[in-house]
Amino acid sequence: MTVVPAINPRQAAVDIDPAFTDRWSPRAFDDAPLDDAQVAALFEAARWAPSSSNEQPWVFLFARSAEDRARFADLLSGGNRNWAPKAPLLLFLATRRTIARNGRVNRHAGFDAGAAWMSLALQARRLGLHAHAMGGFDQERAYVELGLDPATHELMAAIAVGRRADPVDVLPEDLVERERPNGRVETASFVFEGRMPADPEPVAG
């Protein structure tokens, strides 16, 4: 397995834990398999994410075998199929739509699932791995293929996890050019004290 040098040109505006700027979403993955301990650690980290009323409404479905990975990859959009099938671990993240104790709609489920995803992504970095979440997949087919009832669950994202590979070896030329951490808008564009201003500055990516 080729060791690929770390890339992290990001600079935070103030002093924060480097785990946040170190996390990014590459597309160049080495297909070397992950071991059971690594996979278990990813899901254990997600388990401890905060959630409203401790509902823990997230559901992770994962694929490691060649057969299951091929099934999961076939559900991805065309662009994601150009790189994600190389990852040794493919996931789908869903939420339960209702609160277990009373059957009411859980309007916080997506918020909580986002916390679980971030926990998994940060744990991946602690293990020397990367996680890349994707919104591009066939929703209708995914519910059927994954055995999920859209009346009770909502699919949120697909996720690829693995070690970085040399982009030149595994990516199409157009994606090689994009294989670097991106920046972020300034906090002033989304943080306001007291109330939203009448004329906020436009957010530019």
C-alpha cells in the first residue's frame, strides 16, 4: 500500500483543535480493507454522538464485501460512481422518522444524524482514515435495496471510508485537479448577535 502524504493547507481564523481543519472529504481511496476493530471504532464513535432526548435515531447500513460494495455503489449517482467504489467501506445513513417513546414525528432526527456522521468522520481521522459523505444516490432504489421503509425511515447520505490513495493512480483527470481540502466562508456570513440583520452579507463559497 502506498503511503500518501497528508494534505492540510487549511488555516483557522482563530485557535481551534486541528481535528476540525484536518477533516476533509477526499475522493481518492485505497481499496485495502479495514479491519474489524477499525470498523467497530467508527460506529462506537457515532454511538456517542449527542441526540435529542437520547433517541439516537440514526441507522447505519454498511458494506465491506465485494458483493455488498457493488450493490451499494450501484445506487450512487454517476459522478460518485467514478471514485466511491474504490473505498473499502461504503455506508448509508438513515434516520427513524418517529420518537420511540410516543410515536410522534422526530423533527430533530436529521440534526442528530448529522452529529453521528461528524463523530464517525472525526474518528476516521483518528484512525488515519478519511470519510466522504455523498448526497448523490438513487433514493427510490436505495430504499428497496437496503430494506428500508420510507414511511418509517429517511435516507440522509451515502458515505465512503478508507485510506487515501494517490489521486493520479485512481481518479479521472478532472477529479485529480479537485483533490484537495476546500475552504470555508467567514463566520461573519453566518453568525449574528441578537437577531438576523435585515440585509445580511451574501454568502460566497
